[in-house]
Amino acid sequence: MKTSELPFPERVRNALPDISLNEPQQLAVEAGLLSGKSVVVASPTASGKTFIAELAFLGNFLKGGKAVYVCPLKALASEKYHEFQERYKSLGIKIAISVGDFDSAEEWLGKYDLIIATSEKLDSIMRHNVPWLGKISLLIVDEIHLLNDAGRGPTLEVIITRMMKQKPQLLALSATIKNSKEIAEWLDAELVMSDYRPAKLHKGIFQSDESMLEIRDRKTRMKSGDAENVLSEDIVKKGKQALLFVATRRSAEAVAEKVGKHLSVSDVSLQKLARNIEKALPVPTKQCRRLAKCVLGGAAFHHAGLVTKQRKLVEDAFRAGQIKILSATPTLAWGINMPAYRVIIRDVKRYGMYGYDYIPVLEVQQMQGRAGRPAYDTEGEAILVGKDASDANELKERYIMGEPEPIYSKLSVEPMLRMHTLALLASEAAHSRSELEDFFSRTFFSHQYGNISEVMGKVDAILRQLEGFNFIEAEKSGIFSEFRPAFSLGGDFKITATKLGRKVSELYLDPLSANTIITGMNAHEDEFMTTLASCSEMFPPLSVLKKDGFVEEELLKSGIKTPDVWDYEYDSFIAAYKTCMMFRDWMDESGEDVLLEKYGVTPGELYTKTKNAEWMLYASAELARLLRKFDKANELRRLQLRMKHGVRDELLRLIMLKGIGRVRARMLYKNGVKTPADIKRTRPEVLAEIVGKKTAAKLIEEASQELEKR
């Protein structure tokens, strides 16, 4: 079937590319996609699953429905938003993206036809019980195999289970997995399975000790040398690009540096790119300079330690063909579309609970799937690196001949179960223990294991804990004289969330973290910040290394009560205190370069941690206000603003003005300009000498508006 033959009005067909549907797309239409049937599509990466989602929401839109598209990552959500906006703006489809603030009902989304969100954001919206949720007639879930992920999986499972109650059309998109039929049965959906991939993917092994490449059923002896250099130089000579996956950020940087020295890339535009990368921060760090130097050789690294601007510069340059080799951590495997003809996978082991072990086949397949994207190539190569013949054979058996693992529900992971149990009660999706049991009986966990006794055993323990925290109240079945909690009485009983419990749920906090915050609220600043740094939302804290003796020295001076050195909590406490010290230095206006040298925290990691801390301080202030501790709420609000902007107290009035960052605010303060009123009184030419002519003019206008508000 061609797109011109789809049962859409002409104006909709004209907005679509004039192509024939490929195998999975055709099968999805035949399965009832356009007539409202739920469908699970399991097919390889780059097989056109996104277009199936587009057909689904177009059909839903024409029927006057509202759709939600759930993405696993913010970057992927942003890419889909811009892609769909560009393609369908002429049709009048109102498209919105929501990935941010977790303490917002987002009622404004009610007027949109298609909402793109992360699973965590949709979960947060559900906790606020907004009316438009009941109008959702299509739920699209991208990468549904992430049900298997202990972090994201339980949230994804809960939002799907909650949505299933109102019986919308469900479209679940998945990589090829062993038990896709089981997911389709759970969702009461038609299953579409296909091995189709428009760009042929050739998989192979490079044997390092013999410099032997086995791919497409043939062996080629290559120039001797490190696998990364040999495979990178080879692909660049062919006029192509490669993604190189390694296990850690440090490895990604080292590999890019090494490869860049051996590439014969001559491109004047790389000099400008390198300058932009180095200037992404007010004061360049060692990492900024290292990346800029790599780029000059035609290579780059990509990981969460980069700031957003640097990641975008690198991604855009790779798409434009300026950067030839991009070394990355596995997180890029779940992300955006990149023009890599060859994918090189050097590291297939990761440190876990039982030491170094092989990563799952499904994860390797995600990396392999980045090669040969249809928008850029007609074929691609995915090459694993083996140290010797034995290692090469193991990789071949495991990752080329082997099948991806089945996925399993992770709903019984206790911290996530605790959050979602409170959320169900707080949003009134459940009103009693029996209703909780009914909800959990409809989950993938229950479908997969046949009973929910394990989950409900944990739920009962969680209910007792939540009651002890004063986050829920339970009807005691008429037995009020006993001091036992309701959950030891057996049978069914009504449960309601307290006002405090509802707020904890809306703030998207782990109830255990919320209780820790509440009980520690009267602690002094450093002790409270250490408490925050130990919460699950702030995981992981900074690692404490042998050279970090200054952390324990500072801790001894602080007077904070510390676990004994033989206590199993001691190491985690020291790590939390080191994180607290880093936050304190940030709020005392230390630069990114200083923090990288002292604490080993990269600019991207610093951004993530300060954003998380800012949120936790906001949440703490909200809890303090609810508990009528108004002085504490004001103190925490002040800390939140300092964390957001990285400044001392005296700069807060200046930093609130648009266009004024921490550096300019400090320059103004040093020159005696300390408030908006001072700005208004200062002659424009004097301001211009401090911050520049254009900024000075905007600053005067901003200060005038600020003073008029008072």
C-alpha cells in the first residue's frame, strides 16, 4: 500500500511522503491500527516504527481524539516534537511537549491534540488528576521494552496500567525481544513482528591480536594497531563516519583523543567548532579544552558530562559530516538519529553487583542499530571488538548468533513501588487495600507471574511505613482501642492520603526521602544539605577517592554527627558530605573549572546535580510551608535560588534580572551596584563600562520594570 492510498483526506495524504509502506507499517495497518485497535510492533531499529506512530495519531486526530506519545528520554522527546511540528503544522494539529517541572498539573495541555512527554512527566501529571487525562484516546509508548529497566520500568508500567482502565487505543513500539507476544497479551493488542530493516545491517567481529575483521561472511586482514584506530582510519578513508561505544566517560574521552591524533582530517570549519565548544562555559574547564582539541582532529566524545550546548554542537557537527568519529557511552544508543555507517562496540562488560559481567544482548542490539540509518545510508556495519580468538568466538556466539533476552517487570523494586503506592492513593486511583490489589492485578507483573502475592506483601509493608510517616490514614475497621496499625489487622479497609501525603506525591518524591527531609528539617545548612544529598533522588553522590582526605578533615570541623568508621553507613555518609561540599562551593561562586579540579565533577554532571538539588530544595520548602514552618520555608527558598544561580546571598536581587548571570552580577556588586535601585541610579555610561553597552541598556529597562512591580 502507498501513502496515497491510505484512508485519509487528501490534505492529510499530501502532508505524508509519497512512499509505499514497508513490511511492519503495512502489517500494522492490516492489524487495525487505523480503525482503533491496539497494536504492539516489534521490529529492529530503523525499521520505520516512528512512521507507524504518525499514522496512528493522524487517524486519532481525524476522529477528534487526543493522543499522548511517551518517549524514554528528553532528547528523544524534543527530536520528535520538532520533527512532527515541521511535518504536520499545515494540518492544524496542535502539538505540545512536556518534560519539565514535576510539581505542575499542566492543565494548559488540555487544548492540544498530541502531547509528547517522558514517562516520568506523564506520571507526574497523573498525580495531579487533571481533567484532560480522561480524554486521551490514544497512548503511544516508544521503547516499551524499557519495562525491563529497574529505574524507568516501574513508572512506565504504572502509567500504562492506569491508562488501560479508560480503554484507549494503545500503540507500543519495541525492539525485537523474545517475549513481545506476552506484552501484546497483557495490552490486549495485536502483535506485529518483523525482521525488516530498510538499510541492511552487516554484523561482524574485529579480532585485535591478529587485526582480523570478519564481516559479511568474509575475513579481511587489516593494518595492525589498536582496534579503535584501525577501524576508524579505515572508515574515514572510505568517506564514512563511525560511532564508537565504550563503557565509561573516561574511556570515551581517551579514545576520542587517541583516534583524533591518527585521522587525516582537514577541515577549516573544525577550528570554529572547537572555539565554540571551548567557549560554551564562561571559564573553560580541562574537559572543554580536551574536547576542543579532539575536534580539531575530526573526532569527538559524547557523554552526560558535557553541557547541553556542547552536546548539541557535537551532534550537529557529526550530522554535518565535520566530525568523523564520535566515541560515546551506551546512553547514546537509546537516543537520536545519527549518520553512522559503522558502529564499533569496544566494551561489552560493565561493573555490577557481582563484578564485571556481559551486558544484555538487547543493549548491544540497540548500539548496533545506530549503524546504517535509512536517512543517511543504504547499509551499515556493526563491529564488536574481541581481544583474541577465544574472545571473538564468545562475542560472536553471544551477540551475533544469540537472541535478545525476554523482558521482565521490575514493579516489585521497593523504592519505586513505594512511590507509586502513595501516588495511587493520593490521586484517588485507589481508595482501599482491595482497590490497590485490583490495580496491581492488572499490571504486567501480575500478567507475567500469574499472581501478585509478592507485590502485595511488599505493599502491605509499605502501607505500614506510609502510615508511620503520616502520609496516609486507614480506617481501623472499628478497632480503635488497639495500637496496632491497620495493616496488621487483615481484611479490607479504606485508605486515604493525608494532605501531607498528597503533597509528597505531587512533588514526585520518594516517601522515604520526604520523611527524611521532614525529620531533618531543623538541622543547620550543611547537615541538611548532606541529608538531601543522601536521598535516592540525588543518586549517585560523588565518589570519595584516596586523594579526598580534605573531605574528612572538613567533616571533623563541621560538628555534624557522623557514623562510626566501622558503620556500614559511613562510606555513603562521606560521599553525601562531599556532594554537600561541592554544592556549597558552587553557591559560593566557584567556577566549573575549579569544581572539576577539586571534586572531579564535569560541567554536565554539575548541571544535573545542581538541577536535582534545586528541585529537592524547592520540594523541601513546599513541605516546610505545608507544616507551617514559614521561616524554614523562606530559608530553603533562598537556598534554592542560590543553588539555581550558583551565587552568594548578596547577589540574589541582581541575579533575578534577565541577562545577568553570576559573573556579571559579581562585577556589578564589586562596583557598588547591588540592587535594581542602584542600577536605576547609575549613569548608563558607567554601567556600560561594567557589563557592555547593550547589556547595560537592557539592564536599566529590567530594573525599571522590577521597581514598578513593588
